[in-house]
Amino acid sequence: MIGTIANTVAIVIGSAVGSVAKRGLGERYQEVLFCAMGLAAVGIGVNAIVVGMGDSTYPVLFIASLAIGGVVGTGLDIAGRFDRCVSKRSKDGGSLAQGLSTAIMLFCFGTLSILGPMNSALYGDETYLFTNAMLDLVTSMVLASSFGFGIALAAVVLFCWQGAIFLLANQLAPLLTAELMAEITIVGGFLILASGLGILKIKEVPVMNLLPALFVPPLWFALVSIVPINF
């Protein structure tokens, strides 16, 4: 768990530094950082999509995942509940909610954040997590410079996410096959891309309502393993 703890602390430190630096930055510089974060999210999302599609076993699964996940998330009103919860802690609830949703996507659903805890638990290898910590340190600084210290709340989500994978690594490892990881990577890439488009004010996408899409590929693979389906 050393790597996960380091990753969590990195986000808190980055959020603190970014929120303090915000006070010394003019509106022009904040806008530049805002655009930089949006472009970074778009780039990371596109890269994940391209890499994932190259290894995809079911080329249209991501479409079904986004559609089903969006319907479920909208029905549960995840975005609305999230916004209301954040608004209780911030006068600028909508803006912080956008930043947090982006932070959670970037911090939790990257390949390093998934494989890192598994390598830590199974092999005692913290390399992925330490690398991820450095990336998240910089990312949290940029996000906090635009959205404030509230971005540190994403550290709690990351700790629970990576901690769960760490504790259940022996059970999850056989299930997280390369094929399944490819499909999750594609869906996650689209969610990160959507977050970037929102930051750049190109298109506001209710990313939180799309989160259930990440659970569709595992459910599909579980179904296929029980009832073989030929295409």
C-alpha cells in the first residue's frame, strides 16, 4: 500500500500548491492553465481510445457501454446528486463538480492506477504507482489552480479505488484479462475525452452520468464466459 499512500499524498500536496498558486495568478494565466488541462485530458483520452481499439475484441462494445451506462447514470441522476453534494461544500459547486469529475477520471481510471495496485500486491513492485504519483502531482496542481483545493477530495476516491484493487488483487487478477482491460481502456478514454471537452467549453457532457459505462465491459465478459456467444 506504500505506492497508493504516496499517490494519495501527491494529490493532496499538488492540490494545496495549486490552490495557493492560484492566488498569485492573474485571470489570463488561470485561463491558460484551464485550457492546458483541457487539452491534456483530450490528448490522454484520445490516446487511451486509440490504444484500446487496437487490442479490442468487441469493436462495438464501447458504444453499447456508453449508451447503457448513460441511461443508467441518468436514471440514477448521478451528476445531479454529485453537484448537489459538492455545492454544499463550495459556493461554486458546478465548477468544482466539473473539476472533481475530471480529476476522478484522470486519477482513477488510467492503466497505471489499475495495474499499479495489482503489481504492488502481487509482486511488491511500486514502480507504476510511484510513476502515477508524479503524474497526479502535476495534474492536481493544474486542476487546483483552476478549481481550488476541493480537488483534494479526489484523493479519497483514489485511495478507496486503489485500496480495493490492492486488497482484492488475488481475486481480480485472473479476471482483468488483456481483452477486458482493452475494453475498459476504450470506455475510460471516451470519458476522459468528454471531461476535456467540457473544460475547453466545447461541449458540456454529464460525465458523472456516464460512469456506469465502465461496468458494462466486465459484465459482458462475465456473460460471455457463462453463455458463449459467437459472432
